[in-house]
Amino acid sequence: MRCNGRPLGVLAAVTKGLFILWAVPGQGGRPLQPPTLQQIQALVRHMAEDAQELFTFYEENQGLAINHLCRTNHPPEWLRGPVAGSRGLRGLQGTMARMSQALQDITRHQRDLNPPGAEILRRLASTHLKVRGLLSNLKGFFPAPSPDPGRRRRPRPGPTAPTKVFQQKLQGCRILWSYARFMAKLNAQLEARSHRARREKQRSRRGSRLPARS
């Protein structure tokens, strides 16, 4: 059997590998081995697909597909970008931390509207697991200096939750739309950077094989 043109066995193996990378904790909740850039790229690629699927489901499930109400061109400031390069990946930690909090807020609201085990709650929980997993792996990829025990950062206050149910649904939907666009752009940037690195490596190999001139 095949799914979207890919053998199911390959999809299962990839999913299992990514799940192990997310879920196996090391000291301090981090992976046992620091992740590679290729592994982070694989996570981002998978998360970009997941983010689009979650948004599409949420938009339909909440009855917000009419007139594309959710598809805003003004994302939250923390979901603008992203910036390619190592600095951009380092800054991605803050974005994933904020997204983790946003997903918790959306899930809390949906728990008031749906019975336990509802599909929308399952999908939100799955996406939240992936966001936390990427955040954990980014921390492993960019080890932070030991924090000063005498200094603690106060968490940034999240956006004030709207009081009306429709406004809460719409705000959550717009965040998921902005998140899906953010991950799609990030995935495209990482893929482009990977292609450039491969081309440069191939040029370097061809140059090293050229015979020396006398």
C-alpha cells in the first residue's frame, strides 16, 4: 500500500524515527545525543505538513471556512519571519516557546466546547507534542549557558484571551493559519540552504579531482 505516493513502510519508519528524536529524553529533558541539522530539517518538514493539516481541520471544524476569515495577512509579531541561518534557528526557540503556550490556550478553550477524546483535541495535542519536541531539539543543538541562579526571567504575558466564544475560535484559527505559513516558509528556507550546501560540496569535490597543471 502507498500513501500520497510514498510506501507506508517508509512513512512508518520516518515517523517512528522522528518520534524517538522528539520523545527520548536525556538529562534535563533533552535528547540523549545532540541532534544534527539534518534531523532538525526533517522535523521542520514534517511539522510544516502537520501545521497545514491542523489549520485545515480547525477551520472546517469550527465553521470558519466562509470568506477565509482566518487567513489574515497580519500574523502576530512573534510569528513573522522566519530568518534563515544559524541565528534564525537560534531565535526559533523563542517562537516555539510562544507557540507552545498558544496551543495550550487554544486547547484549553476547545476543552470547554468538546467532549474528552474529540478529534480536534487529539490533533491539537499531537501538534503541541511536535512543537515541544522541536523546542527540545533546538535547545540540544544550541546549548544555552548555565543560568544565573540569582536571576530569573519573568515569562512574557500572553495575549489577553477574548471573552466571546466566536472571538476565541477566530483568534485560535488565525494563530494556526499564521503558524502554518511560518512553518512552510521555514521549511522552504531550510530546503534551499540544504540544496546550496550540496551544490557547494559537489563543486568542491569536482575541483579536487581536476588534474594539477604543470
